[in-house]
Amino acid sequence: MLELRQRYPLAAVLKVAGLARSTFYYQQKVLQAGDKYASLKERIRVLFEQHKGRYGYRRITAAIRCQGDKINHKRVQRLMGELSLKSCIRPKKYKSFKGNVGKIAPNVLKRKFGASRPNQKWVTDVTEFNVGGQKLYLSPVLDLFNGEIIAYEMARRPLFDMINTMLDKVFAKLGSRDKPILHSDQGWQYQMPVYSRRLKQQRIRQSMSRKGNCLDNATMESFFGTLKSEFFYMNRFRNLDELQAGIKDYIHYYNHDRIKLRLRGLSPVQYRVKYKQH
């Protein structure tokens, strides 16, 4: 429009464009004023890229607030839309249920996912990754107090040795007075007598989801969805070694750097450290 105005009379240009003179001058004023949200947009873009597209508008808002600025989440949502910044979609998970092959424990947890202190309620499960037809399995334990992955083990085959090693690591996290619940689905690994016996020796109360009800272990399901959407499906891997190293890096990021809204904008480790200071 500006280029045409330099070559033709304004009245003629407005007539061809079908614009009123007042509309033209209003648009000119807006353009000259510039984008008042330019600085905020840049901060949003930097945070989005820093976390590799893993943050939606809620976490972006929380991160900006943590920097000391009061900002409305609806404004952040609108600006992210203008910038075409959108977080990822979550995938399905690996199923390890093979029927009743051992003892089924009661559902002690009963979807009460809140915990008032560390090492009070734990959840676990196994998920699967596929790279070029080769598979890698991950067995983590998540503390419901702060959502922290407190122990994990990876293996190329879903054998009980992976679960056994994971148990060795998580037992090392126990304090002398800790007697947590450890909740899982009814996967064959968790029905093994040796699994139940090892928990009992450590004064850990075993709990299992009801058959075919993934909501009973929703927090673990949520972690797997986050891990795959924020890391696995956003990258390409040449082999399982590369994938395994990447999962290790992501879990460190998840524990130490990735903020959670329910933890008042802190990461799981930051929240646990703050708890111990009080």
C-alpha cells in the first residue's frame, strides 16, 4: 500500500483497495507504533527453544513468572499461537500384562496420588522404545511426592534382571524409617514371587492396578507420555546406544530443570531440596 501511494494518488489507491481513509491511517498508526509484545514474544521463543518445544503455554507462563514478571496465561497462549509454537502430542505405551502368572497384589494406592513427604508413595512400570526394529526397555520408579524419577534401569530385553537391578537402585534411596507403597500394573514382572519377597524384606508395601485400568497408574503413564513426546519422537537415533544416552540426559533434565506447575514452578529436585530445608 505504501509503495502504491508513492506512485499514485491516495484517493485512487483507497478506491481500488476498497478501504476508507480512516482505516488506512489507523493501520499506518499501528504499524508505526510497532509490536508492543515484541520483547515478550522473544522471551517466549527463547524459553520454548531452550526446552526444545517441551513447554506449553502454562509452563512458559510459570517460567516467566519465576523470572519475576506477572503475566496472564491467556496472553502467553495467544502469543504462542501467533508464533506457531505448540508442544507435542503424547503416544501409547508398552503393555506387559500376560495374564495371571503369579500373585496379584491389592490396589493399596487406590488412585491417591498425593504424598506429603519423599519415599511415601512410589509408582513403577516398563515402557518400550523401537529404533530400526531393535528395542530398548526402560524401568523407572517415580516418587509421587514430587514426580522425581528416583531410580531406573534400561535393557535390550524385558527380563526380570532389569527389574531386579532397578530394585537395587531404589532400595538405596530408602531411609531407616521409610516404609513406602510401591504401585505397579499387573505386568508379569511384578507378579513374580521374588519381586514380592524383595519388597517385603525392605518393608515396602506392594500395590497393583486393577486389570486393564491404566488410570490406576496414571502418574507413571503421564511420565512415559511426556518422555516420548518431548524426547523420543522429536529426535532420530542411529542405534540403541545413542537412544540410551539420550534417555539418561532427558531424565536428568526432567528431574533437575523441567518445572512442574503443581510444584509451584519448581523442578522435582528443587522442590525436594526446598522441602528438606523446612
